[in-house]
Amino acid sequence: MPEGNFWRTEIWHPLSVHFPVALLLIATATLLVSFFIKTEIRKQWQNAAGGLLMVGCLSAWLSVYTGNLADGIVARKICDPTVLKDHQIAALTMAYLFTIASTLIVLSLFFQLKPKWKTGLYLLTLIFMLTGSGYLIYAGHTGASLVYQQGAGVNNHSVDCN
Amino acid sequence: MKHLKLLMIAFTLFIVGACGEKTDVVESGTYQGTISEVEADKSEIYVKTADDKLLELYFTETTTLTKDGATVPFSELAEGKKVEVEVKKEGNRLDPVSVKILE
């Protein structure tokens, strides 16, 4: 078996990063579906999207933090850090876009708005979330490329496993 | 709606710009430039060269840092200082061999 401590600093990023990927994409899909629902349960879909968005947003910033910790270690070992830079820029952009979307959702909860304005605010939120999802998918793609093409964060062990 | 779309695009581009600048890959050699950012906790510096290239350099165990011929600590580096860096290109990674503080 490969020796060495599993709980290396760079391990915290892959452990945390899958939460925002799942939560924020489902939040976006949920809010998108809510626009096609004409009955009273639309409100429940919007609330579900809001809840997923808040938790997803917090986990996104946690992932940005753990990614920053991993960066200093991984960037010295991989052969193409330009991919890492693309990954960082996409991830940070995504985190900011979803933070704006979260702020808009909070605004819609705390202010009594006319139905027309509320729908407009949800539409604006959805646009931010869809744009954020695009960056999230790209960040995921470059992250996977870093691991599977360049072995970022992978513990180096001998070929014969001794 | 058209204005909203344009606003969204402009806003997104602003956020992308604010979230970081792409760095450049250069051939092995010696370059002069100005430090645009120092990340002390990662022993990392960004150097803007005269031909507008942005080099992201992570110090290694063998990187030497000198000023007037004498070895100085990493804390001597600061934004705005002029430096001469010798880099070795490994794949697309730039390993700093030596960093000299010029001023």
C-alpha cells in the first residue's frame, strides 16, 4: 500500500469542491423549472432553489479557500499551471456570480415587491445563476483536467507499490 | 431587455477581469520586470516584464534571492520593486532559478 499521510493540505479541496458543483447546478435547474410551473407550488420550487443556492454559495467560498490552500502545493508540481490559472479565474468568477444571485434571492425574501417586480428579480437571479453555472462547469472541467491529465494533488507512489 | 443583456455581459466581463489576469509562459532565460503582486504565504510573485508579459513564479527550494550580491529573505520582495529573474521552463511551468532585486 502507498505510504504517507492521506490528510494532506491539498486533499481538502477535492473533499469540499463537489458540494457546490451539485448544489448550485441543482439550484439553477430548480429555479429554471419554477418558471414553467403555473400552480401554487411554484413558490415551493423557488424556496427550494433559494435554499440550495445559499448552501451552495457557502460551499463555493469554502472550496475557493481550500483551492487556494492547494494552489501553493500543486502549482509547483504540475507541468502546465496555465490550466490551474484558468481554473482559478473561472471558480472565482462563478463564486461571485452565485453570491450576487444569493443577494438577489435574499432581497426578494425581505422586501415586499409587486408580483411583476418579484418575477423580474427571480428572472435576473436565474440569469446570474445560468451564467454562473457555465463558469462552474468550466471550472469543473479544468479541475478534472488538472487531476486526470496532470496528476494534481495525486500522491506519488512507486510503481511496484512498495 | 436588450439593455439588461448588455448590462449582464458587461457585468460578467467586469467580474472575470476582477477575478484574475491570465499569466504568460516564456522560454527559459533572464527577464527584467516589476513585481505586480507578492503572495508571501505561497512564496509566490507576479512579475510584469517590459514587453507586458505577466510571469507567475513560485519559489522552489533552490531559488536564490539576492540584492547587491547578498542573499536576502523573501520579505524583501514587495509590489513595485524592479527585479531580474532567471527562469527555467519545465513544460508550461516557470521555475525561478534566481531572483535579483534591482532597486
